[in-house]
Amino acid sequence: MRARLVMVLAALGAAAFVAGCANTPGGSTTPTPTPIVNDNGVSALAANEILEKAKTALGDAKSVRIKGSATEAGEKMELDFKISGEDLSATISGSGLSMEIIKIGTDVYMKADSLWETFLSGQPQVLALIKGKYLKIPATDERFKQFTQITDPDELLKPEGNLSKGQTKTINGKPAIGLVDDKDKSTLYISTVDEPLPLRVEDESGSGLDFTYDEAVTVTAPPAAEVVDASKLPGF
């Protein structure tokens, strides 16, 4: 399973609940209650049912940050996505590629000189106009849907092959269950407490992306002076 983009595949945290003791005025001790873990029940479900629960939980999240590394065709990429609803701010770098993507509503802004050099290799005049700029394109443009649909949980958590339940593991302080993709051999970890949110997706080497939900995300459009509207470019 891949978090979609180039992958489009941090550290793992661990937590232990330990009962302690507290002194009372009378000198006796009272055990501190063990924290209650709100098991969400997904561990008992089939792999595809867990995935559907995770898609729903991710879609309901106000914001999410997805950050880490991914390997595609043997090349390692660094990714940082910030998603607020259907809006997105993302950076991808590695293997000679550097890309920024901003999606607000139905507008997408992309700064990707190396991509444009390939995509528009026969249009040097157009390349000169957009070099170092954000290209504004509609989110409905089919040529770039792998970039523009990244905020859709169905696309973001879409498996490459068939899923099976894997091992349980503590991910960033939360117990989780893995969903293993039999095609790309990656594992998506879903929280087994509270909301069944995706926590991490990783490949066989252990590199991957962490999902965090504890920060407010605001996505803003780039300055107008740095934007070129694709609809006004000849032959684009």
C-alpha cells in the first residue's frame, strides 16, 4: 500500500502503561489507576474492513501531516504533505527532483522545473515563462490527477495489491495493526485505539511516512507575482 504521489510511499515511538503508587496523608499507598485504552475494535476485522474504517477516519480528520521518505523505482524521495480538508501543501525532493504542490479548492499550483523540462521539452518558450514559477492548473486536469487527487482518502490509501493483516506494533506511542500489501510489500499501520487513523506506511526496508494529526494546517496560495495561469499558455 502506498500513500499516493511518487510512492508515493519518524521515528517509531513506544509507550508503556505502568501502574504507580501515590502517598496519602495517612501514610498508606493507593495505586494509581492504569490508563484506560480505548480499543476501537478494528483488530477483530478483516483487512479490507480495517482499511475502510481508516479511510473514513482519515476523511473525518480536520488536518493531517504526512512526512518521511519513500522509495520509488529504487530512488529515495523525501516527502512532506500538509492536508487540511481537501486543501494541500506538499514538497517532494530527491533524485534530481524538486517539486512543490499547493491545492486550494479547485485550483492547484505546481512548481516543478525538472518535471516541466520533460513534459514541455518541445516548447522552450513556455518553459521560459514558467521557470521558477508556480503553474496554476485546474484540479480536474486528468494529466495531473496523481498530484491533484492526493487529498482523497480513497486515493491516498489505495492498495497496489491484496491486503492481509500483519503484526501489531506501537507506532508513535499508539498501538497499531499492520495491513500488508502483497504486491509492493509495504505495510500500513492503523491505530487500534480511539479513531482508527493511519499512523505510518513503510516499505520492506523500514523507511516510510508518518501520519500526525496534532497540528493545525493552513494552506495559502502563492503570491500572484509568482503564478502563471496554465490556461493562458499556448499549447499547454
